[in-house]
Amino acid sequence: MKTEVKILSRPELKNPVLISGLPGSGYVAKLGIEHLAKGLHSELFAIIYSSSFPPQVVTKQDGSTELMKHELHYWKNPENGPDLILYTGDAQPVTPEAEYELADRVLEVSSSLGAKNIYTLAAYITGKFVEQPKVFGTATDKETAQMLTSTGVTLMTEGAITGMNGLLIGIAKIKGMKGVCLLGETSGYVIDPKAAQAVLDALSKILGIKVDLSTLEQSARESEAILKTLEDVKRGGDRPSGQPSKDPSYIS
């Protein structure tokens, strides 16, 4: 088996937009796309298996196991905006050749359903913790890039986006599709629901869709509480009880 795409159904979609969020630093993209899929009650229409995924199975809550896979879901917009194709998975391919092949297949399926635009979610790694993560962005054309700035996204002017979340928009461009990558500012050290929340907020403004972010907000608060506990432990772990700390209030 190399790459096998199992089409379960072929939905009829209206001006669909492909949105991708695969696992990466801080799980920013994965958290974002899963929250979006669940919040919109999207429907699964394709499963992708590949021998390029890590050689392991995933254990589910009911005790069963299954091969690692990617999924394509769809959501029909009840209003005037575009329908959505949502793409996510358990892991990214382990070789560059497989990443190119898989990106090409996913874009092929999406294009056959009418998609001409793609948004990928990703992480912008800074190595430090912030209260309010920024959202950075880049696009496959200047006009779309300028549109991003009008929604509060900070344009990237240098650097590279590695992995599928970057590769997809690069291949989309040579296929005549327009692509955008939205990157949430994150330390890169921990799972970061706050960065995922920031990216989804920007995406919802751009596409004009309503997304309930309350679950991510709760996860962000829980994550902050854990980090604060770790900071307190670090400040207090190397000094006698009762002695004031002179350590800075961050995790080094």
C-alpha cells in the first residue's frame, strides 16, 4: 500500500474552500481543525491510508485499534458563504516524497469537488509564551496577502513553512488554486489551544463563518493554569521553604 483514498460519498458543494490542519508544533493546526469540524457538525466523506504514515496503530476509547489515517469532511454552509472541505489526520508523512504525493492527491480530490481556494493552519514558533498570540499569514498571491492584513493578520515577509501545512499551498499555486497559510504564535513547547483559538478567530472573520470558540477558551484557561503551576514549582523548587524567589516568572 502506498496511498489509498477511500471515497465514501461525493457531496455536491457550493464554492467549497479547503481547510487543512495537520499535527505539528503546539498542535495548533490539529486542535483548530478538529474544533472546527466538531463545532460545525461536519460529515466524513473520504479516508486516506498511506504506508508513509508512522508504522503504528491508534488505540480508540472503546479499546479497539486502527491504522493511522487522514480524513476529509465536508460542511454545507446554510447561509451565503462557501461550503467547507476539512482535512486532518493522525500524523504527517515521514518522507518528503510522500508529503508531495499526499498533498497532490488531496488537492486533486478537493479540486474535483469545485475547490479553488485553500487555507492551511499552522504554528509560528517563537520559543516563548505570550498572553495574546498573534496570527501570522502568507498567501500565494499579493492581492490575497493584502486582504489578510485588513483582518488583523500580520504578514510573514521571510522564513519557510515546513511540512504539509506549508507544502499544500505551494502545490495549490502551481495547480492554479489560491492558497493562504494562517500561523498561530506559539512557544512550540506545549500543546497550545490559545494559539489555535487565535487562528480560528482569524479564519472565521476571513470566511464570514460563525465558530463557537468556548471549548477552546476553556482548554486555553486549563493550559494556562498548568503552566502557572509549573512556573510556581520552578521558582520554589531550588530554595528553602519560606525564602523569597529571585527567579524570573517564566519557564526557561
